Amino acid sequence: MTNSKSEVAYALVSERIVNGAYSPGYRLVLGTIAEELGCSVVPVREAIRRLEAEGLVHFTRNVGATVAQVDSTLYLHTMQTLAVIEPAATALAASAMDETWLAKAQALNDAMRQCLEDFDPVAFTELNNEFHQQLYSQCPNPHILDLVQRGWRRLAAMRASSFTHIPHRAKQSVEEHQHLLELIAAHASTKDIEEAARTHRTNTLNAYLAQANMAPSAI
Amino acid sequence: MTNSKSEVAYALVSERIVNGAYSPGYRLVLGTIAEELGCSVVPVREAIRRLEAEGLVHFTRNVGATVAQVDSTLYLHTMQTLAVIEPAATALAASAMDETWLAKAQALNDAMRQCLEDFDPVAFTELNNEFHQQLYSQCPNPHILDLVQRGWRRLAAMRASSFTHIPHRAKQSVEEHQHLLELIAAHASTKDIEEAARTHRTNTLNAYLAQANMAPSAI
DNA sequence: GCACACTAGATCGTATACGATTTGATGTAC
DNA sequence: GTACATCAAATCGTATACGATCTAGTGTGC
């Protein structure tokens, strides 16, 4: 057996939250999930607690777990956190990125540009995720890398990261990506890369906030 | 009962790791801890897994948990992460800090200056923790705040944060604190405060790295 | 009609029990 | 003496069982 049951349970619930099968507010009952998996509740408990630690589910003692509710505040906080961490990860990863990595990232951004013309927001969002992952995945600091990945997972679970909510950002986003790629290719300073990446993310966040009639983020 | 047993177990083990009773490499046996607490192993399991998620313990399947080993790399990674997160937390908290908070922080820094003259590194380290906590604790973003607190806990568990390892940094550290306080008092921009806080932390990290004959951190 | 006590069902929290896995020691072949 | 197989002890992983707690619905008094 390669995986323990608690890992299987974790993978199952996690996947369902991220892909939307369990939507926010959905009640996660230990017994039900255990039955579905054909195991007892103990491993399921452990999985749920792990998900709680990641912020994907909300847990109340003696009451149970629900998929974390999304409100504007949560989105703001998650994006703000990612705005701090991801640029750092990208900057740290930059020196480790060779021609091959850059070429892949460039190809992804080109594909995004194509999506713009085809009005395909779903594919655009998907490519956007891949593009960013391409940039930060080489980050040599495992803690930072882990935090970035958790942030993206949270966003995916909230399905608020989709560009369907802020369509006008898509075009500018592609251009900011291009700028970032050029900085990395030119071996710009860590600070410059981090700053460009943060500007990109802050712009997205503020575009969302402006649309929701909320004050822009301080970071 | 205000606390569940798993929470009690978590608090106990966590406290012992942080205060050094369980030193790095210490083998955490579920049954033994359960016996000591007068409960079964199930709540202890949950506590250990939570600690694993925080990076305080290392867990291997079917083998067990040990208190996380400290090596230079781990210290570097933890400090680097904190160097990214804490300045952001401080900058976000700055606008929420009123006169009272600033006065407390100033008092702590003054006390640190006194410790310098008394050659009391233990008290200095303690005050340093309190000073930083004073600065970031008002951070309005709970995710970021949580990450900062975890980072400090990790450092405490590693006991590498102590100024006994880099005594010459103490004096400069106090001055950098002072500069930071002045920026906050003058309502400097978020960016300036974040930058000053990051410089402070990067300096400490690099002082450690230089002493260990390692290359300085990119961030 | 409203507030409060009570009850039943659902669900969680934990203890106990036992099978599964790892580890280190012992023994055996070469 | 070394390498490998075997075995026993330690420890973890999970199932089951039962008590504790919460929630919602019902009933009673006012």
C-alpha cells in the first residue's frame, strides 16, 4: 500500500473542494466520508484537520467541518498573503531559471495572449495558473514554496481567482507577465523582479477590490 | 471542559519543544506521551500531526515523530521566510498602531539598550521577541499574522534566534529598531516601513550566515 | 404568541483492541 | 568476517464502541 487511508481521504476531500464538487459551506460529515471511502472515521478526522490547518475547511468542536466560506475579506487576505510570498518566491527562483524554463513560461504567456482573442476565460485562468507555477516552482526555499502553493490552492478552492470576475485585467496581466519575463531573462536584481511580481499581483487584487467598491490594498 | 485532550496534548508538546525540554532529534512516542497525559493515543496523534504541519516535528509513516532537526539550511529557510512575511505584517500593522502601542515598543527597545550595557543576552533575546511581537501583532490580515507567529515559534524551537550566537548584531539591532519606530511614528509609507523591517531582518540573517561562512541571502 | 425547559437524533471525541509495519538483534551460510 | 535471512519487540495505523456534546424540534407555562 503506497498511501495510508488518511492520505487517501485527504486527497479525496481536498480534490473535491478545489474542483468545486464541495462548494463553500458544504457540511463535511466524518461518518459519511468514511463510509464512502470504506474506512473508519479516524483517518478521515486526520485528513479534515490537515485541511483545516491549510484553511480550506472550517472546523468547530463537537459540531463538525464545513468547506470554508468565501467572503471578500477572505479573498483579500489570501491575495494579500500571496502578494507578499509569491513575488519573493519568484525572485528567489529567478536565478535558478534556465533558458528551457523561460521558454516554457514564454510559451504559456503566448498561449494566454491567444486566449484573449478567443475570449476563453476558463482556459485563460488555467494557463495563468500554469504560468505562475512555472515561475515560482524553482524556488529553492521549501517553506516559501509551500506557502505559495497553499495560497494558490486556497484561491482555486474559492474560485474567485478566475478572470471571469475581472475580465478587463486579462490583457494588462499578459503584458505584466511579459515584463516580468524580460526582467528575469535580463538577470535583473532580485529586488526588481520581486517588485515587478508584486505589482502584478497587487494590480489584480486592486482591480477586484475596485469592482467590489472596496478600498485598495495597502500592500 | 474548556479544552479537548488533543488540544491539551498539542499545548504540552508544543511548549516543551519551544522551551527546549524536547530538543531536536528527540523521539516523540505516541504511547508514552498519551500515558503521561492520562489519555489514549488518538488525541496525541492529532496533536503531533498539527505540529508536523507547523514544521516543529518531523514525522515518518510507521516509524514515528521526532523533534525537527536544525541545520543551517533550515535556519536559513525559516529566517528567509520570516524576512518576507514579518516586514509585510509590520507594515500592514503600522497604520493601526496608536501612541500607546508605540510607547510600549519604545520602552521595550529602551530596555534592550539597557541589556546591552548589562551584557545580558538572555534577557535581550526575550525583549527582542516581545518588541517584534509588539510591532506585528496589530496586523489586520490574520493569515499573515499566523505565518509570522509560526515563524517565530519555529525560531524559538531552534534556539538559533538567540543573540548569544551573533553578539555583535545586538547593538546595531537596537539602532535599526529605533529607525523603524521613527518611521512608524512619522507615518511613513507602507513600502518604506516594510523595506526598513526587511533590511533589519536580512541583516541579522546575513550576520549569522557570514559567521557560518555561508553566502549571504538573496532576500 | 413568546420564552424557556426538555428531549431525541445526529455528530463528534476518545478509549480500547488488534493488525500492519518497521527496526534491530540474532542466527546461519558462505 | 561478511552478507543475508529470520524473528521478536516496539510502534504505528485503523476499526469498533461508547460516552459527550451540540442542534433542532417539541412541549409547557406564562
